[in-house]
Amino acid sequence: MNSEAQLNILLEIPNLNGDLKQIAEKVKADQRISFTEGVLLYEKAELGYLGILANYIREKRHGDKTYFNRNFHIEPTNVCVFSCKFCSYSRLIKEKSEGWEYTIEEMLDIVKKYDDQPVTEVHLVGGVLPQYDLQFYSELFTAIHQHRADLHVKALTPVEYHYMFKKAKIDYATGMKLMKEAGLDSIPGGGAEIFHPEIREKIARDKCTGEQWLQIHEEWHKLGMRSNATMLYGHIETTEDRVDHFIKLREQQDKTG
């Protein structure tokens, strides 16, 4: 049974909540749901109902296809200048004895371990340190491509880029252009956490703001490049904060395509 048939059956359920049925009708009509409807989905919709709507949109856009990515991770360091409340991964500079700090050569050695494997991407993200600056990562990205040109480099979040660009005294547009020239292919979605400023202030006050996160991705998109976005949920945020997060991402997509 295809996704359209599943959606039609869903719409014929006699006791389906009227508001949920209206949302399903909007999805079928290719209309956007509102903030209020997004909150309703979180609070009232069953997982199976959501799955039918999501799969309908997926097949409409991409057909009956699923895409996979063979990647491996490199974490340059777990030592960080920031102290986010939710992070049990990082170590502060004063705790360096419990951490690691890879050199460019050491990270290239990790890349070389995958030379005979059909990987498509290397994913780099880690802590934030002063010595891991613009020049450091530019040299790393270039070195990776020089060793293996077909390897897609997905690296660093706006948290790292904001810190690096500020240290280098350059704006976001200039910084992202330099990263692209060095060999960066895409940006992962980390560091988004929750965009709402009050929540972000409580869980990650030292890092770039939600607005700055979106600005850095916007400059990257202006270069014709792609990026991901995450959401850290299940802590002190509300349902409304989650939907606000999605709305801001949707507005970003509208703005940059």
C-alpha cells in the first residue's frame, strides 16, 4: 500500500479528532501547518498517525527511495572552553588530563585507516579550543581532500565557526567562504540545541545564540552549499519551544532555499 492510500484510509477513520483530521487534509493539499497545529501534533497525535503524514510527504518529494551515507567520525578534541549544562562529553581546559587533542597529522592517520573502505564522508566535530583556529581547520580540510579527493568533508558547527571567526576578526560571510575554499563540503546540525533565547541562556549561555547559529548557516547556504539542523529536546524546554525551533528552521529554508 502506498503512502497516498494510507493517508486516504486515515482520513476515513470516523472517530479521528477533528483538528487532527484537518491537519491531515492540509498535508494532502500540500498546505503548511501552523504553530498551533504543530503543538497539537506533539500533544495529541499518535506516532503511527505522524508516520503516515511524514511518509506521504517523503514519497511525494523523493519517491520510494531511502538514502544512506557511509561515514566515519573524527573528534579532534573533547577539551572545550564552554561549559554547557547538558554535556557530559567535554572536559574543561583545567581538566585536560582527562581529554585528548589530536594534531592534523593524527587526524589524517585516522582518515588513512579508511582508505580501503567504501566510505563517502568524514564527519568532524568536537570541543572548542583557541589553538583549533581558522588556519588549523583550513589546513586540515585541505589535507583531507589532497589525500582523498572524493571524501565529503562535513565538519564543525556554528559554535566552532562563531568562535573561530570572532578570534580571526572576520565576519561570517568571509569565514564561510574561506572554509569552502579550504574544502568544507557541508555543515552538520549540532549546536542548534533549542533556539528560544531563555532556554538557551539556561543550558548553553556561553555559546553562540540561536540567531547567530542561523546566520552562519544562512551564509553557508548563500554559497550554494547544504547543511543539517538538530534539536536537543527532553530537558527543560516546552512543547512550544520545540515547535518554535522547527518554525525558525522552516523560515530559514524559505529564506535560502
